[in-house]
Amino acid sequence: MSEAALQRIAENKLTRNPQLDLSDLDLSHLPDPLADCVWLESLDISRNPELADLTPLAGLIQLQQFYCYDTQISDLTPLTGLIHLHQLYCSGTQISDLTPLAGLIQLQHLYCSGTQISDLTPLSGLIQLQHLYCFDTQISDLTPLAGLIQLQQLDCSKTQISDLTPLAGLTQLHKLTCFRTQISDLRSLAGLTQLQELDCLSTKIADLTPLIGLNNLNKLDVGFTEITDLWPLFGLIQNRIDVSWNSDEYYENDSVICIQDCPLVCPPAEIARDSPQAVRDYFEELGGDGERLNEVKVIFLGEASAGKTSLVKRLMNEAFDSQESQTHGIRIRQASFDMSDGEQVTAHLWDFGGQEVMHATHQFFLSQRSVYVLLLNSRNDDQAEKWLKHADSFGGRSPVLVVLNKIDENPSFEVERKSLTEKYPRITGFYRLSCADAEHLGFIEFREALRRQIEQADTRCTPFPRHWLAVKRHFVAMQKNYDYIESAEYRRVCQALGVTRRLSQDVLLQFLHDLGVLINFRDLQYFDTQILNPLWLTNGVYRIINSSIVAEQGGLLRERDFDAVINDPRYQSHNTSEREFIYPKDKLYYIVRVMQEFELCFPIGPSDFIVPQLLPANAPEFAPDGAMLRFVMHFPAFLPNSVFPRLMVKLHDFIRGNERWRTGMVLHKASVFDALARVRWDKEDQQLLIDICGNERRRLLSFIRETVKEIVADFTGLDFVERVPVPDCDGYKDYDELVEAEKARVTEIFVKELKRQIPIAGLLDGIEEAAMRDENRQLPVKAFVSYSHRDLAHLKSLRAHLSPLVRLQKLQLWDDRDIEAGDEWLPEILQQLEQTDIVLCLVSPDFVNSDFCYLQEFQAALDAHRRGEKSVVPIMLRKTDWQDLPLAAIQGAPDEWISSAADQDGAWCRVSERLRPVIEAARERKVRRLEAENVPARTRLGAG
């Protein structure tokens, strides 16, 4: 028995205080003297984990408030006679039956969440009930609440509720929380005009029309639902309520509409993500005269000779040609489809060439808001997952129709439909057909399924402001005579046709990109080019990838050869366009930069490039020095052909000399890592093989692994397994399993090849130090980079030399180029400056002349540096007189001006070395702060 409990009861008997708190006293049962305290009106026995019996309370008939949550109580029968009870808090207990409460007609607040209850029937007569919290229980029916007309707050989230109809008459309800339930229809709420807060996160709702008249609504969360249209909330949005893409703001703001991860069509998701004002601007532009775009991009994928062109021709009602020639590059055709509402939609049918050499160029044009059609035949069914990964990675929510073609040649042809659908949920159906027979039932079913997907497509359904439509029509007309335009021309046309807001122009540009009207590569904005004709780009790239000049030079593309390679008349594509493509000299570098952006080539020196696909096939000798660390990254389902070339592009600064070949490379950069690595692509077994020797082999391995993960992140659902070598045998163990075992305090693991247990720590520490598996200590340090735009080239050099620290997740760099289109730049800069751990200042005459040095916020950062709360590091870029600035009092890096250094790469390496202790000190500050605040390094996102 708790002495503290007995003492509190004794004191209460003396004072006859109507309130008594016996919580958190480790009680296993209620003390007998408690039964004598019949004057009690409020009693708290919560958070006594072993307490299970309420019998001593049966006589406390004056009790009005009773708290017994987080106990082992399972029976409420002793409360039957407590007829004055107003508030009961019994959440987190073992109760499963509310029958004892049926007679407590004065009950107003009931909290029974996190219990085993499944039936609310005993509450049907409690007509004074105002607050009911029954979330995370087994209930599935709200019918017993239909008569509780005083109910103001109801939380039935995380239950099996699917029908809100019983709430239709509860006109006093002002707060309803029903997230993570099975509800799909809000029509029952249409008359609840007092409703102020509604949380429907992670439900099945798809229509907000029933909420149109709920003018008192202040907070709404429909995140992670199928909501596509916010127009029913137009009045609320236009007048006073902000729209947020972050569901966390539902709990942080008094007035907000949260729409996280909704498949929005109206407004487009890009606008909804941007800002509340952007949403208001869109609706203002839409006005009352917007109209559906009624155009959809349909992308046909598959191997060469799969029948893509034949299927497109059948959809165009053209004759089948058994001798159909292969498509080189892309063909784009237009077909009309009749919709069920009487409207007609234009489908842009993109027929991609299937030759493997051109697969890498598909990513230029694979877009979201599209419909994907994957063609397979019996000769290439093993390639299904490769193409499904492409659609999954680049298509976002786009549906995929899988066509099993040429069944006339192989009637038994089939694929594993169930496993593919489970793995790729965007698949909407499988269709067996033969393009040779347009009357085949399979073709008829496919055409109808395609029509339905087109009818539901975002670009068909999105309401377009009439000014947007005018811009789109203008550029469609230009496609007949122009291959590209300058970016300034796009802005000029938008302004002239009434699309004046910058964000609207940017979002419209993305729509035009998804439709294929204007191809826009945002990261190449400095080239001032928008592509009207995708064939112009693909043919240019095609000529480089197929160039005998580049192949004969071992994959080397020299700047002096750009013109000869790209304008080589032998590579005019005879079946993709009626006109020949001539590339102006000022656009040749743009073609190469597009390839670089998509990691199809990488620069060596100031103006030459390597095309990995054209490298020599044979590997040079590899002579390791010292103990070898081996590691495998295995991709069990699919290793895209583009992953290793992209890895080579990202790591090209670390390649030793010319030791690179089509499926491998040797890495060594002594100024960064004291280690030597060989990375090979095993195409047959779908894995990357990594062999490393040297004193810092673990750090170099971590760098390579993080770089691979960075590439893999671009592919939705691309799974891989990391394998750790077992000493003294050829066996491997899964790295993740070893880490999980270590976390579970398992110290050894059995190795069947050795027939004995071996220490887990020994395996893992061979790969990385134990500290590297400490999540808090692996939090990246945030660094804010301040620079003059005249020093952009130097900024890129800084990023390149700090990339090992970034990829090792030690450093997170931010500069003003990371500001999203449409964001207010100054508030974003100030916010980032406040949140950063380190401020890097690229000192030059233009930097000294900038406003940044005199911002109050920068002065605050300097003060924080002096207090040891932040680190400010001047980087000596270009010689200038800066001694009068407060910044000059801080030790800079390197010791000389970089632009004047004979070896600029060496100077940047010294900057990196100088930053290492600064980063570690900043991390220690962050770790101490997190530990003091008891904040975990990684938190799980989501509500509830």
C-alpha cells in the first residue's frame, strides 16, 4: 500500500476537500479508507498501471468528475450508482462494456479511447452528453448516438466506422474527428451548420460538396484522401481560411484546410503546395469562365517490336502492317475519344522507340498527369518490371494499362498478374489482344479501358483559366514551324495573353511540359530554352549516343566535335519527322547539358565530356594494396540500366585517371579519402560490387553507398539489399538484418558456411564505425551559403568539393537557388538563416557590396557565432578590402584568395579540411540540444 495515498486520504478526511488526487502512486488496489470520503466530487486515480478494481468507490455518490485512465480497470459496474457523475475519463483501460453507464443521465463528458469497447448502445439515453472520445476502439456503428442532440465534440477516429448518417441530426456538433476510419461520404454532415472542426485525414472521402454550406468551418483536414477538387470550399478559402499541404498544421493553427498528399486537380497540386495566396490567385484567375483542358498525354512503352506503333495505328483506325518499321526516337499522334458526358478529348499518343540505346532518353519526356500503356509480347515478358519501374518512377499517380500483344502468335502468353498488381498498384488492368485483329474482344476491351482512364485523367479534368488556354493554343500553333523558343518569349506570351503572375506562369509551364507542348528543364533555366518539338532534342541526343566519332574516342565527346557529331547528316531520323533537324551552334552545348543533367554524360576538364554508354567494354587490371573491404548492393527485382552510368557521372571527380569502362570504374582522390575503390556493375545478377582498400575504406564506402541511394531515390519503389561479407568464407549477410539485430541487443549470428556464431559488431564495424549508426550523431549539419550571383561558378565549385560531406550526410547545403518558384525570396532566406547551424560567406568584392552583410539577421548570426551557438566561416574567394566588416574578425579559409591560387582545386580542398572540425562542433551542439530536449533523431510523420 502506498504511504503517500494513505496520507493524502487522511488529509482529505480532515479538510473534507471535494477534490482528491491519487494518480501516479503505483497503487495496486484502492485503500479502504477511501470509501469514507463520501463528500468527494472529483477523484483522480489515473496512471496507476496495476490498479484494477473500483469496488471501494461504489458509495461516493457525490462524485462528478472521475479520472481512471491508464489503469487495468476492466469493469465499470461500481459506478452504476454515481448518478451525479458529469465527467468520466477511462481511456487506456481494459474496459469492454459501457452498460454500467446507461443510467448516468447527467454524464456530459466521456473519454473511453484506447479501450476494448465495441458497442455504444448503452449511451443512447445519455441525452446530456456533450463530449465523447472513443477513438482507437472496436466500434463500427454510431447509430446509438443519433438522439444525443447536445453532443458538441465527437472523436471516433481509428475505428471501423464507415457511416456518418446517425450524426445528421446532431446540429450542436462543432468538432468531429474521424481520421483513419472507413468513411467515404460526408453528405450526412451537410446540415451541421455549427461544425467548426472536421478531421477526415486518411479516410476514403473523395467529394467535399456536402461542406458547401458549413460557413462556420474553421479547421478541416482531408490529407491522404482521394479529394481532387477544392472548389466546394471556395467561399471559405477566398474569405479567411488558408490551405496547407502539411497536415501537422491542423494541430498548430486555429484556421486551416489541410490537403497533404491529395491527388488535387482543382487547384493543381503545384499551386496547393506553394502557398495559401497561390490557391486564392488560382481561383480568382479561374473565375466563372474556366473550362476543362480535355487533352491527355498517353505514353506507349515497351521493347522494340513489341507492337507499340501498330497499337497506336489501330487506335487511329488505320490498317495493320505486319512489316511495320521500327520507331527511332518518338512519334506523336493525336486521336479523339468520346467521353460519357458528351465531350470529346484529344489524346496525344507518344510512341517511344524501344531500342535499348535510346531508353535513357525516355526520361526526358516521361511525365506525370499521363496515361501509360505498356506493351509486352512473349519474347520480352521478362522486361515487364523494367518498364513498370519507369512508369512508377516518372509517372507519379498516372495509371498503367498492360497489353499482352501478339496472342495470335502465342495464345498461351500470360504474366503473373497478381504479383505485378501488388507490386505496382497503379496498374489498372491487363488486356490480351492482337493488333492484327481490330475486332478482337481484347482490343475492344482495351480501347474502352483506355477511354475510361483518359476520362479520369488530371489534364482532362483540371479547370483551366481561359488565359491559360490561350497561352497553350498559342504554343501548339508554334509547334508547326519552331523547334524551340527562348524562355523570355514564353514569359512575354504569357504576359500578353493575361497570365501575369509568375507562379501561374510556372505552373502552366509544368502543365504544358506534362502535355508535351513545351518541354521545360527547370535546372537548365540559365540556357533560356524551352523545347516545342521533343524530336529536336531526342534526335540530337540520339546522334551523340550513336556517334562513331565518340565511340572511336573511347566515349570522349570533345567540344570541338559538337558540331560534327550533332549535325552529322547520317543520323537524320527518317521516320520520326518530315523535316530535317539543323542545330544552331549556340544550341549544341544545350543538347550536351541536357544529357549531363540526366546523367548521360559527365564533364572532364573545362569543355569535354565522357559518354559512359560509349566507354570501352574491357576493364583494366586492378591491383589493391592492403586489406580489402567488399560490399554488395543487390537489386533483386530490377536494376535500371541508367543507375551505373549515373553513378559514374556523380562520382566522375573521383575516378582515377582514365580507369573507367562501360561497367566499372576505379575511384581514388587522396585529398578527400585515403582509400582506393573499384565499383563494378554486374548486369546479369543485378548488383553493384564494391571493393575498397586503404585506411579510410569505411568512409569511402559510406560515400559510395549514399551516392547510390541518392540515385535510387529517383525511382519509386526501387528496392535493393545491402550485403556484408563474412570473413573467412564466401558468404554474405544482409546489412539491414545485422543492424536490426544489433538494435535488439543480439550480439552474435550463426554463419552456416563457418558452422559457428560470429560477433555482429565485428561484421558491422568492418563496414562503418558504431558511431555512424547512432541516428542523433548522423544528423546533417545545415549550412547556409551566402554569395554574390556573380560568383555562381565558384558556388558550384564549393558544392562539388563539399559533395563527399553532403553524401555522407554530414552536411546539408542551402543557397537561394533552392527557393521554390513563387516563394517570397527574402522571408525564405531569413528563415533559412535563422535555422542554419553554419553560415558560409563567399567573400569577394561583389559580396562585400551586397546588402546581405548589413542585414539585421546576419548581424544576429554573427552574435550567435560569438556566443558559440552558430558558426560563421568566411571563404576567401576573390581579393577585396573587407577589413572594416565585422566578418573580417573571423578566421577565414583557406589562407589565400582562391581565385589567385595556382592550384584552385587544392585551395578548395583546404576549405573542405577547414570545415570538418567546424561541422563536427556544430553537430555536437545539435546533439546536446536534442538530448536536452529529449527529441529523437527521426520522427514518424503522420497523424494520430
